[in-house]
Amino acid sequence: MIFSIPARRLLLVALAVSALSTAQAQKKQLTTGQMLKNEPNKVVTPLPVITGWADDTHYLKSLGRRGGGGGGQVSVDVVSGTETPYTPPEKDMSVSVRDKDIYLKKADGTETRLTKTADEEQNPTLSPDNSKVAYTFAGNLYILDVASGKVSQITTDGTDVIYNGYASWVYYEEILGRASRYKAFWWSPDSKTLAWMHFDDTKVPMFPLYNSAGQHGFTELTRYPEPGDPNPKVKLAFYNLPGNKVTWADFNENDDTYLGTPYWSPDGTSLWMQWMNRDQNNIKIYAVNPSTGGKKELYDEKQKTWVEWFKDIKFLQNNQGFIVTTDKSGWEHIYWYGMDGKLKSQITNGNFTVTGMQYVDEKNKLVYFTARKENSARVDFYKIGFNSKGLTRLTAGEYNHTISLSPNGMYFTDTYSNVATPAKTAIYDNKGKLVKDVADSKGAEYDQYQLATTQLVRVKTTDGFDLPMTVMLPLNFDPAKKYPVVISIYGGPNAGTVMDTWRFSGMSQWWAKEGIIQVAMDHRASGHFGKVGQNYIYKDLGKWEMADYSAMVKYLEAKYSVDPAKVMITGGSYGGYISAYALTYGADVFTHGIANFGVMDWSLYDTHYTERFMGTPQNNPEGYKRSSVLTYTKNLKGVLRIVHGTMDDNVHMQNSIQFTSKLQDEGKHFEFMLYSGQRHGFRDPEKAAHQTMENNAFIYKYLLEKPVPAELAAK
């Protein structure tokens, strides 16, 4: 990648930055306590936390601290602003697990213990009519009758490798999602049928996780399929309660395929099941009859690279069809299909990404949705007709918008900002007309303080991508000086982190005071350029990410006086992979790195995630070799710290162990930090504090080349 910056443009930029720095230097500075200890300031003030809507004309505001909790809620009238105490309506009943057993709570607050077992029941779920509770236990599925307390065991084949209604690990992590909490059963709308997935992990390889605690330690065993390994066998079943009958759906568990999250049709006559082939380039939706198990294909999509699971299926009333989003055109867009699966309308189109459907107004045949259309680093709010006409932008200005729409789409709250403008919250009607300003996070003394300047810039590649990057400059930035840079990345496909939004962090202000340029950057496959950009990395992870990141670093060196001898990159998980890859494959550009719990060789990660982008090691051996950090250990010449938790059950410590072993064989110097008993990302506050302390020490030693201040020397 090459680029050019006219000398005159560089001079103008330098003069502008110099003038800004001079003006900034005349202002007050934040105190150490305000930057490091979250002591009060009047620079910024927290915005109210809007938690949802009580009805179409009253939004809900939390009375607790930001992030929720502690203070209840008030209902706020969108026009008058009148606040009244709000108590969420009690459900008729709710169930939860406490002390390993299931408890039923009624609207009057009374509780009843429903089970009494030695081991913990999992995912108790009330039927829609509140008469039954389904749950799993020891690999089997149970239904409890609330009125009588009678428990019916629906399955009997559960073992340590057979699970009914409880997901195998790779399904939990990659398909059903972590929010499922391993739950893999679904009540029908009429409460008469329970559908569930049956998993067989017999042939899935066992991966041991060793914990060193105590005198002898212990081993935790996990069924974890790596690329090319056998996946769990999966099939779908239905239990009809009135008939006391189990029916198996017409899916062959011996086929090397995946089943995705299903959705009951509104009338409960069929379960719409997502199906995907092992290569993940073909997705189908089948309507499955719960009485017979027969299936009918309704939707079939193929792509040259990979397809994604549907996150939602919005059914229209009176059998008018369903609405979904898919990126099959190269960009994520909204489509309307009939109940027979025939396309009625592509509702949105163009070179932009729809990020979510907020509301479907069936009466007026309108879809309200969010999209990254005006600028890929900003989200805006729109409405459009089912016939793809009348596209209207409902948010305004050059801001990133976070909206919350009222239940029937009459009003929405909008919290908006950009990198240079603190966030504000306002209320608008569904035509985009301002109803009321709610709050401004700019504090009373905002203009009196010297704050670091953040810029959103674009770096053009020779093949036409305008790569986005945010750059936070040091205080009193001097273009004549050379500055170290810290690049924080994630880097995964369709998982960009660069957005044109306001962020205020005391720690970031501290690093700006210390003279660090702080950067976030996204590559072509990060989501800014739709599936079109993502397709570049198919079967070739690492290559394009590093090409784009390297081009952006060269841009930083030319425009922002970044010291080429002090280019640090850091991230976790996929960001750990990219950081290690940058210090090996990209060693001519990146000089320092901290790689946190990263995948070092893609043959060591799970099947579903890895094969989506890379295929299998059997059908793409050269791609796996090119993408592996282990292939480039000889190139390491900078300073790399490798960090991992010993009980990481997602990205196994095996990755870092194999990497460090190879570096040792190459005679390379590196740093290695293990965190005992920690999973993927460090949840133990003591371990997390230690990691922060060590990261600070790394920056002071190698980038700032001075002792760590006392304020940061201890955790």
C-alpha cells in the first residue's frame, strides 16, 4: 500500500495543530485524582440512563448510577418532562434457580420451591401460559407442572456426552450465543409443544484445562472441536404435551451440518429452523411440522465466501410474510418475503450497512431501522416503505446516534455525539422533529480545561478503501517532535471499533499528558465496507488486516510525527492474534506489542468460527500456514509481551504455549505473563488490576523511557 501527502497540506496541518496546542496550553489541566481516581470534575457530567419505554409517550430513566442498578426508575413524559415513580409491572409468575433448585415467584411476591435435587437445574423456563416449567438436568429435559408439582422426565439418554436441550460448547459459543446460557429448547406459542436440540459429543475431541490450585491441582475436561475435527451431532425433536408424544424432525444427525436458532411461526403450527452446511456458504430456512417432523424449504442462500445466521425473523400479521436482513448483495439489507419464501421486495439497497430493524409499522407499511449510511463510522436512524420508497433520515447532523424507539414508533430518544462533541440526549417524533432536549454531557467548566484532541481521519488505499482511524493527540502536541503511539485494536471480521463518537476517559487523558498518541484503526474487513470488504480475508486471515494497518501506521508517521521506533499495538482475543502477528509478520512496521489471550495458529481455535473464514486445514493448508503467527517467529525483533489465562476455555493457553516454545527454539527474547485460573478475559479484580499495572509499566519502560510514577506503580 502506498499513499502520498502533499507538502503544502502537511504544512497547513502542522500550523493548525500548533495553533490549537498554543490555545490549549493556556487552559487548566485535570488533576491526577481526576484522571486516575475518578475524582469529581465539572468538565463532563453523566447523561441520564434511558432504560426503555413505559408506553408510547413515557420513556424510562434510571435513578441509579450510570450502568443501572441501585435507584429504581422514573417514567418521564416526552412532552412535559414530568417525572413519576415507576414500578415495572410484575409478571404473573417467574422462575429462577437459587441454591441449585427452582423457585417460583408470583406477582404478590410469594415464592414456592419447586424442586429439591442434589445438583443444579439449568435454564428453567415458564411456558407462555405459565402452567409448566421446562428445564434441563444431567443431560436430560424435564417439564414440571406448576399446579400439581408433578415432574415429567422427557428424555432418558443424557450422559456426559449426550445433552438434551443443553447446548454443546461450540453451539453455545458460536451459534446460539452466550446469551442463551446453553439453553437449547423452545416453547411453542400455545404452550402445547416443546422443541429441543439433541447433542451428541461422543466424537468431539476432549480438551483438558489444568488448574494448578491446591496441592494436586485438577483437570477440567471440555469437548472442543478444532478445525477439521468432528463436530457434535445434532438433531431436533418435539414433545407434544397433550399427546405425551416425542417426534423427531427430518434432519439426519450424521450429516456434517449445523442447525441454528429456530423461531416458532406466530400460529405455532411450524418451527422455522435455520440450517447451514459445514462449509458455511449455504444457509436455508425450513418450516418444520412439529406433529410429523416433516420439513419444507422456504429460503435458500448461497455465497462464494461465507453466510451468516439470521439474528431475527420478523413475522408480519395475517400471514403477510416475514422480514429479515442479509448481506447477500454485498451489504446488509432488509428483505420482505412471503410466507411461502418468495421475495416480495428488497426494502433497502445501496452501498451501506443496515445495523438493525427497530420497528415494523404494518399499518403504514414502514420499517424503522438504523444504518451506517452517511458515514460508515456513524449510525443514523431511518424509515422506509415496504416498497423500498420514501427513505427518510430521522436523525440529523454529523454525529453518531444511539436511539431508543417507543413501542409503537411515535417517538425516539437520541443520544448523539462525535469525537469532538460531548454527547447530548434529545427526544424526537417519528418525522425527525425535535420534541425536547433532555441533557448535555458538556460540563460547566468544559471550555476551561485542557483536554486531548481526538480526530477521525481516513487513509485511502491504492485499491480504493478509505480506512477509518481515530487519533488522540498528546497535550501541547508539537509536530516537530517524535511521539510514541499506542494502537488498540480488536481486528476481527465485521467487528470494527472505530466510530465517530465522544469518549472521555481519565486514563486516556493521562496518557495524552505523558505524550502518547493513542489510536484505534479498522481494516477493510472490519464492517465499514460491508461484506464486499469482508470477502477479501476469505481463507487468508492476517494478510489484509496487516496490509491496511501497516498503511495506516505509515500515514501516522508522515502526518502525526509518530516515532517509527516506538509503534506499539495491543489487543485481546482476535486482537491478541493481530498484535502477535504484527510483531512477527509485520515486524518491519510494529516495534512493541502486548498480545492478550490470542489465537496464535487458527488450527487451534474452534470449528465454526475458524472454518467460516478459513475452511479446514485439509482444504486450505497454505492459508492456515500463512495466517499462523508460528510461521513468522524468526521475524520477531521488537519487544513482545504474551499474556494468557491458564483456564481460558475459549482461546486455549495452548496457543501461547506453542508460540513461546517456537520463540525459544528461535532464540528470541520475549516477555510472558500467565494469570492463574483465569478464563477468557480476566474477571478476577486482583488479576485485572495487576494486568493494568504491568501494561502501564511496559509503556513507561519501552515507549516513554522513564520510571513509572508513584500513582501508577502499584495496582
